[in-house]
Amino acid sequence: MAPRVPEGMTWIPATDDPTLPEYLEIAFDGNGNVYLRENLHPEKVVVTTERKWEAFVLGVKAGEFDHFVEEPAQGAEG
């Protein structure tokens, strides 16, 4: 069942780079819920709580998810 997304929310792009073709957007409903979607598929929305979102952001800042980022191959130019 798809989550009910309140009307009139302000979606914030997770990038300042207007050249990126695909990025995430986030919105807060003011009642403790956080909504996430991809700009190319705005009909698909994931909902979480502000508390869980804040824990995730702290984890990203602390490098807890860095192992998911693929390292460039040795000798590759970047």
C-alpha cells in the first residue's frame, strides 16, 4: 500500500547541482514524518520518522556507510 502524501509539501532537492539528471528529494510534514522520493519517479514515496532520518544523517556524516561507495580502480585517472 502506497503511503498517503499530504498535499502542498515543499520538496527539497538533495543537490545544488542543476546538471544532475537524477537526485533525491525530501519533505517534512511537520508532524514527525519525513518523505523521500526520486525526482524521476515522484509517485514512489518512502516515509520514515524524523528521529530515524536524523539518525541516518548522523551515520552518513560519521562515515558509517562509506563502505557502500565503490573505490576507483588502482591506476585509474579521475
